Amino acid sequence: MKFYWENIKYLFTPIPENEVLECDYSKYVEQIEALLAREQELLNKISQESHPKKVYWDEKHEEKIINYNGRNLPYTSERIKVDVRTFITPDDITVRRWVKRHPELVCDNPLRYDHLVRDFYLADREDFKYKFDEQTTNDQSNEVWLFPFELDAQGMGDCEDHSHRMKSRLNALGLPDWRSRVVCGTTRDGEGHSTVYYLADDLKTWVHLNSTTLGMSVGTTLPTINDENDGIGIGSVWFSFNKEKSWADFESPKDGEIKRFKYINIL
């Protein structure tokens, strides 16, 4: 015990007032700040337009302008065509308010987002309520596509309404637009569906974030586009889009002719 004390007693000895420990930390602080600034510069560069994977995914499928007759002129039955990209509204005030309530999900590093995806999905499902168009609109014969602010005001909607809002929230959280898409088509179960796919951090795996799954139904892992057990995943694609671009196709787990939806006008 005496030996032990002799070796540690210096820890309890006060430093004499005339002994001032001096160290110039300023040069180290400057070096660290320079490294952090350089890291942020490189991060911004690689996550923006010049990213080679963005170019790859933008050009892999044929880009098309896609209009959808998913709206009526106010107080009329006249259908109007809307560019599908306009339904993605990350700058909408209701989307921004949601992001403000979830600062823990904000994407500081858009190259490392996998760890936040499941948490985002669970948070996004907290205000999820599914209703068919026939239950929420006066138009009993046609589909009605809602903007995110309309879904928030109405409090309920179907698959495309929730996919628009989910995609808008991902953009608003800081995930680059090209890292997620709304995909519309026929599911493996044979139903028409609009949903969201997220490009994982490996930048080659698309993960299905189903627009209509309740939070309690989400497993520990999310299905990829090639998961045959994901019955509500898209099996036959009609079209896909993000805020910037739209395509007449998307990654598909099986080959085959692309089916066109009856309300779609591809220019």
C-alpha cells in the first residue's frame, strides 16, 4: 500500500503558484479549424451536382417529362395535367415545421444517412393516416393527388399523398434530391401503388420506404428493391421522379414491358 501511495501522491500535490504551465494551443486550434473547413468543402463538393453517382443514376434511365391528370380545376370537374415533380415541396411551411420538430434527423452529412433512415421512417409514420380518395374527396370517379400541405391540412390521404410528403421531408432534412425517388407502378401483389425508394450510403442499393406502412410494422431492417418478400414493393414500373427530374422507368427486380398508367401523359 505504501508503495502504491508513493507512486500516486503527486496527483494530490498542489502546483506551486510560481509554476505556471504554459502551452500555446492557438496553432493547434487553427490547424483543426482548417481541416474541418477543408472537410466541409470536400463534403459539399461531393454531395452536390458533380457527384459521379448522381450523374450515373440520373442518366441510367430515360428522362421524360411526366404529367398526371391528378387534379381538378377548383369548383369544376375539368381535369388538369400537372408535372409530377411539382408535388415535391421541401420548402413548404408545413414540411419545414415538421423538420423543426425533428432536429435529431437533420442530415449534417448527406453521404452518411443510413443510420437515420429508420428513425426518420418511424417519425414520418407518427402522423400517418390512410384513407382512399373516395373517402376524402367529393370526386368519386378519379384519383386526386394532394400536395404535402393539403395532406397535413386534411390529416389523411392515400399512397401517393403520403409518398409526396415523405419525399419532401427527406429533401428538407438535407438528403440530396437524387438520393430518393417517388416510384409509381404495380406492386408484386398486383396493386397500383406510389411509394418512396431511398439510395443507401453505398450509392448502389435502393431501399424501399413504403408510403403506406404503419410505424409498428417496420422491421429492424428495411427491404431493398430486390426483396421478393416485399409484396408491396414495385414489381412493374410506370414512372419515377424526384424534385429535379422524372423518368419513364426505375430499377426493377424483373425485366418486362413498362406498364403505363391510364392518367399518365409522357412527353
